[in-house]
Amino acid sequence: MPPFRALSVALLAAALLTGCEKAPDPQNEKAEQIPQKEQVIPDIILPKEDIKAFTGKDQLVVGGAIASITLPQSDDEKRLINEGFCVDETECYGVNKFDRYLLTKYPDIKKIRYIPTKDLQEDKEGLEQRKLDFRRGLYFAKEIKLANGQTLFDFLKNCSKSISPYNFAEIAYQEQKLLISMQFFPILRKKASGEAFEEQILFDRRGDTIQARSPWFSTSILKSPDFMGRHGLECWR
């Protein structure tokens, strides 16, 4: 596992073990603004700029409100969810049909090459599926608008050092319902030191709602126009 992501996962695990607050009701427009219980985790041996980059604060704080935005589903998205485990696509709507749809809607996605890492290349049988998941992630990145008015796609393309092959959107099954689970890992620059820093953006798409899975950067980019300054980061390019 790359060192940036190892640190990211470790911090996320700390947050989950502490217990983040339940996500707000997406029907309540003020939900993400309502203060939720937060807890400071003391004695974390990490540089302060890393803590700020992850949490947007000078201390490791877990818990807090989780942001969500409304993004109406297209008819093709609805069909993908309703028939998402389709095997024979002559009879139902599956991932390959959705891939053709997204490339028709956003043909410039084809220009973003999927370059798998060595460990991803080793699983040759799953390589084509991961490529579909990768492109599906870029499709949703095109659809999601950040708090500063920019699309997530433009942020990844113009701000990250590279487009991670670990970016994806996949069909997941939670609480007896199908949803779209997404993850993105932009490599940004810490303002204080100029060092590379891999952020994590985690979303779930439930119906017409895009919901952050973390009260940190994933929430900041949806509700704070100055999310980069808030986390002490700047674009790589």
C-alpha cells in the first residue's frame, strides 16, 4: 500500500473506531450545518500539517457533521442500480452498457488513461472490471460539483499530480440496498513544506443524494469553498 494511503486509512480507522455521527437527513437542507458531537484524539504522533491536511483542523478531531448534496439520477443510472448485477446484457442493463453511455455523454473521459500499478496488473482477470470502475468514477466526478463551483473531475485533472488508478465508482450492497460507492485519491501539495500529500475523497450515491463518508476532506469539498486553504493544501500543478 502506498505510504500516503496507509496513513489515510489509519486515520480513517481511528475515526470509525471512535464513532462518527450518523449522517444527516439529505431532505433537511440545513442538516450539514448542524454541529455534531466531535472528539479530539490526543497524543497522535503526526506532523501538525498532516493532521490539518486530513481533518482541516490543527488537532485530530473525529466525528462531526457529514455533508451531502442533491444530484438527480439519470435514467441510465437508475437502470444500472436496478439491474446492476446483470450478467447477460442482451436481456438487462449492466456495467458495459453504462460504460458506453458515459463515454457517449462525456467523450473526453477516453483521454484519461487508466494506468494500473504493478499490484493491480497482477490480477489480470479483474483488470477490465477495474478499468470500467475507474471510468465510472470519472463519470461521477464529472457530475459532482464542489463547493467552489468546480466539478470534481476538473479538480482531479487540474489540481492533482496524477489521476490515481485507485479512483473508482462501484456498485455496492449495504443495508439490503444497492448504491454507488466512490473513492478518489488526489495527490496535492502541503503549503507548509511543499511535500506531496495524498488526500482521500469518499462518497456514496444513494438515490439522488451524494453523501460524504467522512467529516474531513470529503465533507469540506462539498460545503467549504476554501477547502484547500482549510486543509493547508495547494494544487500540485
